[in-house]
Amino acid sequence: MSDSGPIIDNRAERVLAYMFAAIVALCIICFFAVMIGTFSGVSREEMGAGIWPVVLMLPWFGLPVAFLLLIALLIVNGVRRGRAARAGSS
């Protein structure tokens, strides 16, 4: 088994990746909950009460936040790789 080099533990990348995945998964679940609720006959008045407003609006705010987390993850990853490349060439 070949050794591909040292594993660099980067907590920021891991946290950003898990946050991104959790928000996207939650938004997808909410999207399908709205679709299932609509197809099962939940009226607009019923969707205005209880937990439905949160379920309806979570994808509107969650997906842009997930997109920003993805951009931040790419920037953090690029900075780490750049530093590793500069450290390796010296």
C-alpha cells in the first residue's frame, strides 16, 4: 500500500463541508415535504399556520446560504493547497 503523504487535518474545511451538506439536505427534505403536502390536499390557509411557514421558507434562505458556504469551502481549500504548494517548492 503506497503512502500518499501526510494527512493534513483541516477542521475548517470539514466543518464547512458538513454545514453545506446538512443545509442542502434539509432544504431538499423541506422541498419534498411541501410537494407531498400540496399533493395530499393541504390548503393555503393550513400552510400559513404551524410549522408550514418555516418549511416553506427554509429553501428560500437555506440554498443561498449553502451556496455561500460552498464558495467559502472552495476558497479555504484553494488557500490551503496554495500554502502547501509553496511550502513544498521551497
